[in-house]
Amino acid sequence: MVIEFKAWHLEKLKLEDDVRKMVTAKMAVLEGLSKASLAGTVVGMSGSTVVLLGIVGAVPMDAENGCCEVFIVSDLDRARYAVEFVKSVKDVLRYARQRFARIQALGEDTPFFNRWFTWLGFVCEKTLADGKLMWGMSGAARA
């Protein structure tokens, strides 16, 4: 399930330090996207306890061509909640695909990230100069 992102959610997530700094720097953007239903906090259940699994969202990049950049930040315990997390992320992607003609994301070139992006339905399009991979998918809004 995806709920509206709140700043205190970030404190509850187990994140690597560099990821936490990057997300903290974009806090106002995340809150604005959440209010527009383009970002949210992924929650799940661990027994009878609600757990925060990560943050997912779609940042409009090119209004003329209907492109958005998807970001996915997951808790370091993501392996324990992998299926639940991916189902929630796919719900956000389904919503984004209705609103945008193209969805793209950047990821490290590692077996882990490659498997996750493929599982989410992205296709690897190219390797960038910094070694990251550009992933993309078409949305329903494409004319």
C-alpha cells in the first residue's frame, strides 16, 4: 500500500547514509509530489505491525513529451518484504503509466538493480557515461 509521504517517514527507514542525504535534500519536492499523488511511502505489514518499506514516486520531466523520472528508495530490509514492496511499486507505476507517455529511471549496473528494474517492467536502454543504466518503459498516454 502507498500512503502520502511525510517527512518523519524518512527517519523510520533504514537507509545508507548517502541515500538518506540525497532524499533529505529533496524533502520539499517529495512532499509536493505526494500531495499531487505522484509520490508516496510504501507500507507493509510485519505480523501486526505496520512497517515502512520505502519511498516511490514519479517526477514530471518533460511536459511536452509526457516524460517522467521514477525514483525508488527502499529500506535496507527490502529483501524481507520484496514481493510486497514490488507490488506497491507496480501500483505506482501503473498510475504513472496512465498519466505519462514515457517513464524512465537510472540505476547502478549491478545484478540486484538489473533484476529489480526488469521485474518492474523496465527495459534497459543504454549505459550512461558515469556507468549507470538508463531504464525506460512506455506509458498509456503515448499518442
